Amino acid sequence: MCGIVGAVAQRPVSGILLEGLRRLEYRGYDSAGLAVLEGDTIQRLRRAGKVANLSQAEQDMPLKGFSGIAHTRWATHGKPTENNAHPHMSGSDLAIVHNGIIENFEPLKQQLQSDGFIFTSDTDTEVIAHLVARSVNQGKSLQDAFLETVSHLEGAFALGVLHKDYPNQILASRKGSPLVVGVGIGENFIASDQMALLQVTDRFIYLEEGDFVQVTPDTLVIWDAELKQVDRPVKTFEHSLSTVDKGEFRHFMMKEIYEQPEVVKATLQGRISEKHLLEQAFGSDATAAFDQADHVQIIACGTSFHAGLVAKYWLEDMAGIPCAIEVASEYRYRKHVIPAKTLFVTISQSGETADTLAALRAVKGKVLASLAICNVPGSSLVRESDLCLMTNAGPEIGVASTKAFTTQLVALLMLSIALARRHGLTEAKEAELVQALHQLPVLLLAAVKLNKDIEVLSQDFAEKNHALFLGRGPLYPIAMEGALKLKEISYIHAEAYPAGELKHGPLALVDKEMPVIAVAPNNALLDKLKANLQEVKARGGELFVFAGADHIQPEEGLKVEQMPDVPEILEPIVYTIPLQLLSYHVAVLKGTDVDQPRNLAKSVTVE
Ligand code: G6P
């Protein structure tokens, strides 16, 4: 989704802005632009397509100004053309960058047009530029004009403004979209997330909802939504620079698949002892909430939703607590019946997904407590929830989520153990589960080592147009996640079914053009699943099965990839890996943009 970078310094900022945009590429975008103030002239460059196009344009026409704003745009209103790319300007006086959506832009646009403002783009953003300009023309200071403008805007936004009469200054604000301030020495910055600025600072201020900030090289003045001047803490960001580089890997996605044994270790670190879950990891208020909770509602989107689906099996099986799960975009727009003692759990890699945040806000005051399972410290979801458990996966750059998913599963397994303790989980059983968790990094490593075999297997898929994924029990959501991965990065149409549903429809699709992938660990449902696989075979389907040692034998039309033996509770986590590898290799064979698949964004900060 759109990304913003801004810089005010005592040196040229265009290099900082372009590097910031490059670091925001992972969020997904389709055009890019920047504006810097040179003398009293705003110089603007915009390009459709990649940041590399913009960099090239800047090399051809170097920009030397000391203050500037930049943007990657993910088209919502109007096509991804140069004309619609940000920054947007009102005349030549001011430039603006915007992340989010202005819901009331149409009436505002009509009003501005009747006041004589000429629109040069199809975007909702352009109204903001003209609104600020109109107030400045009426004699207001830039700051008052900006505040007044923001008060007219409905929707979600993070904004940065540059004005030719206010050198060495950027104004910014956020409401509903993320924005951080980067704190330097004699220079300061703004950006959609800290990743964009790690090359210039590791100190950040996380703006609150409704905050305004005036950024100059030496000062940062922040006002809250009530326009009261406030101090916000400066926090040091701990991830090292190397976490955002590809290293030896060709794609971030592969790097992130390989990181899973390590990051899962980091998720577990300090949270389990030899035999026990250390519940304090959920924060000091968690104990009281967990003691009372007798219902869990999980809300998430995309891959995070699939993690939640697995957790429903765990929570109901282990803790015997009813658990409901729903995608955030549905939940937020309907009336709910919320049982009194509901623990409301949101799952999100980014912590900025607009629908998930809206669902959380909709239940404020109506639930026992809210818990965010999230990968980004300081994100909106974390700040607005009562409790949080960080997944510690480190920055995830590939749009298709991999390590964030497996670490979410680990966090959800820890939550299930915490709640199960209060509902009859014995010490011995807890010790067994915790010991299984200790083995997880090694088992994940064994699964990652299947990479070469799976690369070979992937050749059978590159020419296919469809694929069917099957699983049973908690492996059904893993089949869903496998299908989503394949869709996202290889653009092959894929669907997942609980294997028992096969004969209620999808069997009609099966022929040799429809590969069928099954995740088949050796558990109580294996015999049932084997019967389903026979149904596929009997119809001439081509089967690819990921199975535990020696439980399914290869035969004509049935390829078997042997998985390490894993404790049953860990099956969903470990069996995720081969499906990630499969979709990766199919995408590479098809030559798609693996890390930034078409039309998708990493962090979906608008509806
Ligand atoms: C987008 C991303 C997915 C992600 C989903 C939810 O669709 O491309 O990878 O699963 O958003 O994002 P979240 O940050 O809330 O987990």
C-alpha cells in the first residue's frame, strides 16, 4: 500500500527519499514520485511503475533541495499513471503526499472546482492540496491551513506537506494510516514505517491517532488530536540493517522461508521454560483476562486469518473454550452477539491492516480484553490493544507472508496452552506440548531442507492453470494457506477444500490437468484422507502428497514427498513449509515478480 517518506536536513535529501521509497517497495505500489524545495521552487518528479524509473529520472535531472517529500502510490482512485502519482500540487506553491483514502473527496472536489481550482488528477488526494492552498490564500499560516484542512477530511490518512514559503519544514499528520517520525541529528524525517529510514536513523517517534507534527532540521513539535502540544517518547528500533537486505538469496521470500527456524526460536525465547509456558510474556494484565475468558473471538485478514483458523482447532480441542473466527472486513460491518467474557484476539503481521483495526475499534468496551498477535512493535494494533504478544519474526518484506505466518502459529499455540491451563490441561500434558515446541526449530530446518526436492516437483506445476489443495482437521487451513501462496505469487488459480468435502463438488473438476496437493501427516485422520485420495486417483487426477515417513507409498499418478516425523500438535506449522517452497519455485519458473506480486500490497492500510 502507499508509502510516504519525508526529510528536512542540512544536505540534499533526494537520495534519502529515494532510498526510503526503495525500502517501502515491499508494501506494494504502482507509481512513485518526489518533490523537493530548491530555493523557492518546488521541483517535482513522478513516474509510473517502479522506484527505479524515478531514480533514473532523478539521475537525469538531479534535485538538490534540503527538504522534500516522496511517495509510492498503490492506485485506488484513478489509474497508476504519472498524472495520478504523488506528490500532488496546488499551483506551484505546495506539494502533498497522502496514504489512505479520503471518503468525502467528491463534495470537497465540487466545492473547490466551483471556487476555480483546476484538478489535474483523478485522485482523492488532490483535494487536500487545494484545500490547504485555499486557506493559505485566505491569509492563514501553513500550519493553521493544514489543521483546518484535516478537520474537513473524512476517511483514513497519513499526510506530508511541503510549501515553498516555509523552507526547512514539513508538516505531517496521521489518522487511520501509519506514520512515524525519524529523529536524526540536525535532520529529521517522516515515513510510513521505520524501515524506510533505517539508513539514516534508528530513533523513532510513533505518532498517535490524530497527531500533527511540524518537522524542521532541529525541532519536532507535536500536537495531539485536541491540538494540545504533547511530548511523545523517542524509541530506539532494534533490528539491524541486514534484516532488510536479501543477502545471498535471490528473493526476500526465499530468505524469509529459510529464516523460519531462527525466528521461531526468537518467538519462543523467554516465553517457555523447559516444561512450562511463561505466561508473563503476554503482559501483566493477561493473567486476569485469561482467568475470566470463556470465549475467544479471532479476527484477521489474509494469511493471518489462516493462522486464526488453525488456532480455533487448538483452542477448542485443548482448552475446550468456544472460539469463533471471522475475516475482519466482514466482522466490522455486521451486528455481533458478543458473549460477556470474550477475549478478542486480532492477528496481523503489520499491525496496520485497516479492516482488522476497524474491527478492534468496533468492539472497544464490549469485550473482556483485546489481545494483538503482531509482528510490528509500536504498530497501531499493538498500541490500541489491551494485551499483545509480538511474533518477533523481524521485518517481512516479501508480500506473500511466510515467516510471519509460522510465528503467528507459534504465538497462537502459546495462547492455547495459556487458556487450556485454566480448563483442565495437566502439568504433564503442558510439559509434553512445551517439549514439542522446543523441537520445532530443528523440525522446521528439516522441512526447509526439502527445498531441492520441491524445486524438482514444482516443474509439474508451471504449465498448469489450476490446482486443488486438500487437508483435514487443522491441516485444512494449511491447505488454504498453500492455495493462497500459489495464487498470490504464481497467479495459478488454486482452491483448498477439507478433503471430506471433495465429493460434494470439487471432484467434478478433477482430471489430469488439475494437480491435487494433499497435506497428509500421520494422525488420526490419515486413513480418512487416504480414502479421499483414492477418490482423486480413480478419476485420473494427479496427486502430490506431503506425508509422514512411510505412511503413503508412491505409485502411478501419486508423488509423495516424505516429511520429517513431527509431534501432532506441530503438524500445521511444519507442513506449511513445503507448500511455501512449492509456490516459490512455481513462481520462479513462471517468471513472476515473487516479492512484489501484481496487484497486491504488503500492508493493506485502506479498505
Ligand atoms: C495483505 C498481505 C498478506 C497479509 C494480509 C493481512 O493481503 O499481502 O500477506 O496476510 O494483508 O495483513 P496483516 O498485516 O494484517 O497480517
